[in-house]
Amino acid sequence: MSVIGTVESLWRYPVKSMRGEQLDEMFAGYAGVYGDRLFAFESSASPKGFPFFTGREQRQMIRYRPHFRHPDKAAQPVNWKEAEKLPPGANPISANTADLMIDVETPDGEMFAIDDPALVDQLCGGIDPKHKLTLLRSDKAITDCRPLSIFAVQSAKKLGEEAGVTVDKRRFRANVYLDLISPEAFVENKFVGKSLRIGSRVVVSIVERDPRCMMITLDPETAEKTPAILKVVAQAHDGMAGVYGAVLAEGMIHKGDQVELLS
């Protein structure tokens, strides 16, 4: 085992494609981060293989800010303290639907319940009317691929240098950002096929590199496009940036936690 760095910051995204929230601690479970991507919007105009309505269709969506009505109940599974005393493999349970309810703040500062039809009207403003939206809700993260995404801040800095722009790491919408001991960028690529221990309990198997799409071109504050970033990722990094992981041992991760390479 060797220490490779620390947790620089932790993020979850309660509504798919909306702005993330930074956390001091979060629960990483087999199904992903607790409270991550519980809600998503499905569009009648999207392909069946990927039916979600995202920043691809409405760039401003990434500026909408979700808020849990009961942040304390959305922090970790309701019986985690009891479940962590059991042998590994016991899967703790989520809070009920009402306790995980979300309100969404628009870029203009208006607030809507996630299931308010007026929010759909806001999201569909200025886009092709063929999009008819349906709200989806799940107890488990509605992720595109693997349940946990990891990105090194050194890689974000390097991409900025290569693209000739300042790169906000939030473009990459990772759950765990690492500050690695090595100054080299894209070191996380070397973790594929290996496992990391994050903090005292959580173990993550790094399964694959993260293929990137136009979402990383969107500035998280303004939603303006910077195509040069995706171009650099495509041409210099095989279209990949960051890695996906699967959780092998559940538990709480904290900002500043030590990260070890296990194998």
C-alpha cells in the first residue's frame, strides 16, 4: 500500500445535469454517492438508449441549483450507524421520499419544487418544443456509467494549459477530486484495474477511464461553451479524462482524507 494523495473536494449532483453541491463528507455506497442524481428529466425527443434531458439540450440547466429540504436526512443512509457495525456487505437503507425532497433554484433566483410543472416550463424555455419532459426519481444514483467518478486536480490544470484557458474543475462533474502527491497529470489513468482506499473504510475499484462529451465544454457559472477543452481531450487523451470506480467497501468519505493505492 502507498499513499498517493488526499481528497481535495467532494461533490454530488442531486438532479442529473444540474449544478452540484460541495460537501465536507459523503456516503459512498455500492450504488454510488448517497443523494447523488436521485432525480433526472426524461425527454420524449431523446433516444431510447439515453433518454435524459441534460445540458446537451439546455445549456442553462447546469446553472440550476438543487437544494435538499432536509439536508441532515440527505447526508447518509438513515440506519448507517447501525449498519456499519455489521459485517461488510450489509447495504443500509435510504430515507423516505419526503425526506429526500428537492427544491430547485433557477439562475434568476426563483425557487420551484422539483415536481412543479412550472420548473419544466423554465427548463424548456428557448429550446425545440419537441422536448416533452417527464420527471424520474430513484433511490439509487441515475448515473451514465459507473457509480463513482474520480478526477485529479492536476489533470484539470494540465488540460487548461493544453487548451490555453483557465479550467474550472467543476466542468468534469466528478464525485471525488483528488490532490495527488505526484505533480504529473492524468496519473489516475494508472489506477485502472487497481483499488484505492479513501479514508479509513471506503475501498473503490477503479474500473475504467471516463469517456467525455460536450458537457465539459460548458462553463459551470455561465454555461458558455469552450470547445477547445473537448478538442484537447479528444486529440491528446483519447477522448478520456478522469476515471470511474465501483465501491467495494461502503462508508463515509471526508474532505482531506488520505488516499492509498492498494493494488
